Amino acid sequence: MFSKAIRNKAENLLEICATRGLMLATAESCTGGLIAGALTAVPGSSRVVERGFVTYTNAAKHELLGVPLPLFDSVGAVSEAVARAMAEGALNAAPVGIALSVTGIAGPGGSERKPAGLVYIGCALAGMETTVRRFTFEGDRDSVREQSVEAALALALTRLADD
């Protein structure tokens, strides 16, 4: 179901989190739970994966993760600020030490300012500054979503390696 690269990154992330005693949560919009799916496809993932939030609408992002409503009007749901608020919201809403977030436009659609393939991925670690990265992925909807999952796992691995 998931590529070998995604499976390897998921396995590595789970092992590092388990070794450090970190539980993990995801806050997903355009990936619709695929990051949590990639992690939970690994046997034994329950020792690390605490929960996942699929917050496809702005209302869900606000209600479940505490994303401030004014952000949607000022910068839009697909933005660095919302990805940061989603990751930090998941960190605060769950008993975890690391949270990943993703918001983007998988396509089709988009606009000149926010084209299909534009994705923001956040990684929040307890007691540390949240990191958000901007990506512009190529390909169809499935490809953008798959690339987003791989990039989110890679971001988490990078953050844990730097910690």
C-alpha cells in the first residue's frame, strides 16, 4: 500500500520515538489520515502512535486543534501559520511528545497564489520551537498526498536527529 521509502521512514520514526519514550499524534488535512495510516501499518506501532486528527474543514481544525478562527480569514487554511497551529494544537490536545501536521491543496484546483501541490508540513516537539516547511509537489492528487506523507515522516526524522 505504501512505498518502500515511506515504510522505511515510518519504521525508523517509530523506532526512534519508542527508544526516546515519545508518543506521537498527527493532525492531517489534505492527507486525510495517510500519515497515521503509514505509521500504523507497521507492526507494534501502538507503542508510539497515540492518536490522529483528520481535520479536513476549518471548523474541525478550530474545534479539535484550537486553530484560531481569524487565521483562516487572514492567511487561509493552506498556510505556514495554520500548519504551525495544527501541530501545536495536536501536541496540546494529546498526551504526546511529538506531533505532525499537514495542510495543503492536493488537487485538482488551486489558484495562481496557492496552486495544486502546495503543502505545509509542521512538526512540534514538546518544549521546542515548532518547525514548518513549505513544499510544492508535482503530480496528481494521489502523488501529492503520497509525497506529503513521505515529507512529513522525513521532517520528523530530521527534527529528532537535530534534537
